[in-house]
Amino acid sequence: MEGYIDIHSHILPGFDDGSRSIEQTMSMAEIAQMEGIRVIIATPHFKLGRIMPSPLEIEKCLNQIQDKLDSQGSQIRLLPGSEIYYSHDIASLLSEKKILTLAFSRYVLVEFSPFVEYRYIKSALQDLLLEGYLPIIAHIERYHNLWKDYEIIQEIVNMGAYVQVNAPSILGDLGKKYKKRCKHLLKDKLVHFIATDSHNPDNRAPILKKCMAYIEKKYDIEYINQIFVENPNKILNDEFI
């Protein structure tokens, strides 16, 4: 399978702890293409008061990189987005167009502190949903308090939120604990997206093929197709999952 859509990537240079240079960005794009990725939603961090790239800055950089990729015959298509560290002002900033959603859709990629309480996450998701956004929880395997009672993850999904996990976590690259958590989520079909969360071409590269090969051995083809093809395309088309 090729034509993957990577919905979580820090491929744009100079915005956050991701790519540090155009050279690193081009290397990441080359790796992504070899991995079968064809669309990358660039999601630089947005953290109120600390990292606050404007939509204009992101789109300008993205267009410059896309022109460079096109000139080199790359098959990679870049789309703009953000990984948003939640705070109480986020919904209003989104409504004011001061933060980018994923590929101009209603979907927003949102992250929290690893040790945040469940009630805070629930309140945040309700806030976004009430404003008409479709929140995707970035790398849900990291939020320790959600795993004190596994049933609350099902509650989050029932609310209307979506779940993204990182490919390296599934493979155990970040430790057995995260691999076990991802296994539970996949078994119960609570994962909506698998993404690279890539930051550089070296130790956090945009690699998906190894994860895909692992997933194919464990889960049914219909669910795999949903995670890797159907759901990401629904972001691009701004459709409900």
C-alpha cells in the first residue's frame, strides 16, 4: 500500500523542535516518499505564550518548501496544520483564524501535558466540539491519567473526539508500556489515525512502512484501510468519520 497521508509532522523548518533547516526538511520529504507517504499535513507546535506561529508564516514557509519539492520532482504534497497545546483560549483563537486547523478542515490536532487530569481533557474536548471543531487527540498513548481507567478512552470517542497514535509507539520504539497501550487501542478499534510525528531525518524520521507491515499481520484489512486511507482522506475532504 502506498499513498499514505501523514496527519502529524514537524517537517517545516525553524518553527519548533522539528526540522532545523531546509536541508533537513528535504531529507524528511525524501524519506517520506520512499515510505509510501504522498501527503503530509505539516503541524508545527502552537503553544500559547511560547510557540505561536501565525497561519500566514506557516503557509508562506510551506509554499516555499512545496515549490522546492516540485522543482525536484517530488511526489510529496504538503498541507498546512498545527499541533495545538490546549489552553482555554484555543477555541476562540481558532474561530478568529489565528491557529490553523488540519488542511483547512474542522479537524484540529490537540495535545496536552502527559500528566493532565482526565476531567481537564474532557472539558477541553467539549469546548472544541461545542464550537464545531472535530478534535483529534495527538499521541493518546502518552497521557498517563487516561490509562488509570481504560473505559474513559471509549467515553472520549463516544463524545465525538478521535484518537491518533504514533507509529514508533506501536512498534515499541518508545518502550513496552506505550506499545501495550497501542495494542489495547487497536484491538478495540479505538485508533482513528496512525501518524509519524516526525521531527527530523535521523532519530525521528517519517517512517510508516515497518508499522504498516506489523499492523497487516495483526488486524483485519477493513480496519487497516480505515486508519491509513479512509479516515485521513476524510480530513482532506472535511467529512465526518
